[in-house]
Amino acid sequence: MEPIKSFGQLTAHLKSLNRRKRIAVVCANDPNTEYAIARALEEGIAEFLMVGNSAILEKYSTLKRYPQFVQALHVDDPDEAARQAVRIVREGGADILMKGIINTDNLLHAILDKEHGLLPKGKVLTHLAVMQIPTYHKLLFFSDAAVIPRPTLQQRIEMIWYAIRTCRSFGIERPRIALIHCTEKVSAKFPHSLDYVNIVELAEAGEFGDVIIDGPLDVKTACEKTSGDIKGIVSPIDGEADVLIFPNIESGNAFYKAVSLFSHADMAGLLQGPVCPVVLPSRSDSGLSKYYSMAMACLTC
């Protein structure tokens, strides 16, 4: 499989598979979610179970064009809708879970329920995003911009594993993973940079398989060879990062918002760790971003 380097290629690849993944959507009562669902139906990559107010099927006429691929389970209460959608996934009735207009905390409460939720014991819940930046020549993955405030060493290792598996789903056989910092220097003043040393040593010992991991690096040296050359930095990433692992949620989220706003990057993202991909968009995410997140989920499950 050739590496998928754009969202257009992602859609084309999914269409070539000629299969529809089943997505349970909780409280899909907004126009951007409707756009994403309609686009996925038109592209032939998904079918849907709408869990919440079934009046949505009357409200959004585009969904009526595909009656064989859209079903509804009427549930008045959003919390109960979340629990029902999680139950359906657990019982094999859906491949993917997606948030509509429901508070994130309410949906996470159902996902993280120790007895009836979707996160296996011992797994780490984190977020992995991917963006298509007009000035970068391939898709760029990054983590964590949404869930873990200050990752521990073990959480960071799990984040890397999730990123590796997702990259391989995208046809990237030897992903280049950059451990991001504000400088290329290791310092006890920044404990995460000490973790980076441990992670690089694990990678060099073969712990992560066929992968290139290096850091600390700043974003420019990770993604632009010229910047590294000017600074005299020799790194196996060589300005060709596939994945950026951020030190904390503040830096990851600031990167996410800044690049999407000022560079007009297209974006997708998923929760990692649950038994199925979870599409957890922000309320401000565009319909296109929600569609690309669905597509990412369809590829990785």
C-alpha cells in the first residue's frame, strides 16, 4: 500500500475498498455533523445509527436519500443516548462511536464507565490528530492536544504506540516520530526532556519495531531540514516528521488551534485507547473536519 499523503487520497482509498463501516452517532443535531454524515453516505464509506432524537431524520433531508444506510434509535435523554450507543458498540452493533451535540464530559462518562464502558482496563485514553497543511508535503500526525494534561513516561510510550499503528494504517511503514520541545537540549528543568532520552533509547533498542524516533526537537527542525542544517543539528528525522509528540496539552492544543486558524489546515482526530475509534470533534469543528475524522476512523478500525 502506498502511503496516504492527503485527505483526498484517504477518501479515494476508502472508496476503493467498497465497504461501509457502521457508525453510532450520539445526538447528531447540528448542520456540521449532518454535512459529515451526508458526505460519508455519498462517498460510500459508512452507514449510520443515529442515537438520540429521531426527528433528525425529518429535519435533515439529505439523510432521507439513503434509507438503507441510516437508522435511528430514539432516546430523549442525552446521557441515556450515550449509554445506549456505548452498549451497541460493546455488543458489536457498530464499529465506530461519534459525538454529535452532546457535552464531551457526558459522552466520556459513558465511555469510561468501568463496568459498561469502552476503555479496557490498563489502556491509556489519549487523542491523536492528523492535519493536512498546505505548506507540508504529507499528512502530519500529532498527540496529545485534547486529553492528557501532562503525560507520564508510560502514557507517552502508549501515545507513541497508537501513533505507530495509525501511521501503518495510512501505509507509512517506517514512521518518523519527533519528540517536541522548545529546544533541542535536554534539561532537568523540563522533566519531559529526560523522558525523551529514555524513549529514544527504547527505540534504538528496537522496542517500537521499525520506526525512527528522535528528540528533543522543535517543530521547525522536525519538519524542515533546512532549519536543522542551519542549527547544525543532525537527526534521523531529517526534517521529515510524520508524527509530533507534544510535551503537554497546552503546547499540543495551541499548535492545533494556531495551524488550523492561520494555515487553514484541514484536520481530523480520534480518541485512542477505547475498543473502537471514537470521533470526538469540538463543537467548533467544521463539517469537513468531522468528515475527515470519520474517514480516519473508517481506515483504522
